[in-house]
Amino acid sequence: MTMTSEPVRQEPAEEFLELGPPPKTWVQKSGLDKYSALYLWSGFMIVFSLTQSQFLTWTSISLVLTEKAIVALLALAFLIPLVADTFDLSIGLMMGFSIAITTALAQNTGNPQALNALIAVAACAAVGFVSGFIVVKLGVNSFIATLGMSQVLAAANILISGNRTINGVLSETYRDFGRTKVFGLPLYFYFVILLALILWYVLEQTPLGRYLFATGGNADAARLSGLPTDMIRWGTLVASAVMASFAGLIHTWKVGTYSSSIGPGFLFPAVAAVFFGASQLKGRPNVWGTLIAVYALAFGVKGLQLAFTTGTAWIEPLFEGVSLLIAVALASRMGIIKVPKRKRASDESASATSEPAVTA
């Protein structure tokens, strides 16, 4: 019996539709995902200028710009290691360390005060080098390493100053150098802007900046590509310490006094500004987003202080605390910082030193 094979009937090929990008949400269309700080800043300027007659005066504006120069500089100090997935929680007390050395040397030696300032910067760089050694060579999480280092700095500041306020030891010539006004603003304000420009150029326009973002985005991939990721992270902690020491020098120009209370209070507004600014403009840590966040929050605080004429001491810490919580939540939600999920016990030992990743 002969069997004839029937031709196999071929089904028509499925048609695949090429889908375009998903439609933008109203948040993306309005720019709230990248320009919310600018909207917030504009809102503060409009509301408080209409309700507070002193808010939009040059005296008030210049006061905010100069008062927050130190916060802006410390925010940039925190930004540098953050780009490379490293965290420096010692920046506040590093600033105090710089002030303590500068004022103590002025009090106890006959050195030129410019030399004392350079010694303070070098000492802070050395501390940053030690922090980098602890993080890179000893494998300690940067949160823990720099938090511990901040307490070491607190002890060093007490020893250097004798746990006393140091006042009146800096010459007027030294202080006038930083307080000299150009277009109505002190010289140290332009010093902060200059450092911001330099940092922006390095991060956005040079190979080093690309290496930093690559390290922060995926350290393993960057290492396999041949980048010295450990040395990059180490270097960011040194650079952060130097930047924080400059904040201390600005304080000596501006105030000229050392006290053990100086430094720690600047940490939270600086960190809040960095995380808030990371959600602005580029959706990753960046210089101009950070500065926009610093001054958007600063003008909000100033407006509230003018609105509540008495008993305003609670406004700034409350505003800064809430801003920090919102900024970190926003950065986490946008993937700017990623907290690793909990692993099984068998895997925890292999990743004991892993840190939150910062996306590039």
C-alpha cells in the first residue's frame, strides 16, 4: 500500500508590531522629574515675595547666598565620592578639623597664616588618605569607615583646641582677604563658584569624570574594563577631604572663630542637597543640580524665618530633616541609589563589604 505524504501546510508568519517608546507621563511632560527644584525655588520666590516685603531685597538675597556658601562647598565635597559609589560622612568634622588647625597654629606659632591654611589642607588630605586606606585596603564599608573617622576627628579637634573656643587669633588682613566684596558679594562666594566650575568640568568633560561615573555605576564592569576602581574610590575620599578643608578656610574668613559645635551641623543640609540635586537635570549626581538644591532649600528656610518673626529656631532643622528624608526617598525611587536586597546567609559573607550602588 502506497502512502502519499501530504504537503505540510505552513501557517502565515506572525506579524510583529514595532512598539515605540511608552507615552510620557504628565510628570515627565511638565519636567517635574528633572526640574522640581527649580519649580520649588520659583514657588518660594513668588509666594514669599508677595507675602514678605523683606524677602526679595538685595540684603536678604545676598545674605542667603553667602550664608549657604559653606553648605554648598560641603555638598560638593560629599558629591565627589558619591559619584564613585562611596560615602563620606566625615565632611562636617573634617571642616572643623581644618578650622581647629588653622586657628590653633595662629594662636601658638608665628607662622604666616597662609602657611597655616596650607598645613590645614594638607592635614585634611592626610586624613582622607587614611579613610581611603580603610575603605579600599581593609574593605570596611564607607559608611562605617567615615562615620568612625568623624569621631576620631572630633577627638582630635578637642585635643588641638584644648576643648576651648579659639577667638581673636586671626589677623584682620587674613580675614579681609576672604571678606573682600566684589559686586556686593564676598570673595569666598566666588571661590565656591570657581571650585564648582572646576568640579563640573572634571566630571562632565574629562576621561577622569567618565571613570568616576563608570565606577559608581558598575564597579565590577569598570574593573573588568581595566579601570583602577579601588584607586579611584581612594582618590575621591582624599578629594572630598580637601574640599571640606576649603569649607573650613571659608569659615575662618567669614567668622574667624573655632568652636567644637562647628562642623557637624553642616552635614545634614549638605547631604540633603546632594541627594535632592541628584534627581535634578541629569537624573544622577551632578554639580549644578546640587547647587540648585542648596539654594532652593535655603530660600525656603529664609522665607519661613521671615514669616515666623519669633521662635524661628525650629524652622531650619525641621526643613533640613524633612528635605533629607524626601531627597533620599526620591533618589532611591529613581534608582540613583540602590540598596541591595537581603541575601541568604550563605551569600552574606561574600558580600559583607558591598555598598549601595550609585547609578551613572
